[in-house]
Amino acid sequence: MNKRPLAVTLIALVYILTGVAGFAYHLAGIKVQHPFQYDVVWIELIFVLAIVSGVYILRGHNWARWIALAWIAFHVAVSAFHTLPEFAIHSLFCVVLAYFLFRPAATRYFRAAGK
């Protein structure tokens, strides 16, 4: 099997850590007095998606890198409604992640895993 590029490993770990931290942070915001907070459920699912993406990137699943790219692109779209610096940093992250996840070495790794 083709060796996993270091950049792919680091990106996967960042996704896992971001997902866990975000999930824990927003979980603390759930109030038992208001059990039907659907927005919190959607936010938690977004962080679960980051965790799943990171784990399956480490396992070499090609679809996981597409989910990771979609995840950061979603954040770019959401941050477009916030401040310009927030939009700029999310856009920069999106470009950097796309670059490293779709480089030839990364593509060989995902192709060799065959999943």
C-alpha cells in the first residue's frame, strides 16, 4: 500500500480534533429546559461529520477527502455572512486543504487504498 502523506495525516487529525472540540463545546450549550433545539442538533451533526471525515481520511477512503472539502467549503459559505477576516481565513483554509488533499501523492494514497 502507498504511504500516507504527512499533510494528509495532519489534515485528518485536525478534522478529528476540530470535530471533537466543537462537539464538546456545543454540547455544553444544550439546555435540558428546552429539549427541542434543532439548530444545536444540526451543529452537532456538522462536527460529527468532521470526525467521520478525519477518521476515514486516515483509513484511505477517497470519499472522505471530498467530505472534508465540502465541510470547509460549507464554512466558507457561512462565514461569507460574517466578518471579512473570518471569510478570508476560511477561504485560505479551503484552498490549502484542497491543495494538500488533491496533490498527486495524496491522490495515489487514496487510489491505492481502493476504498
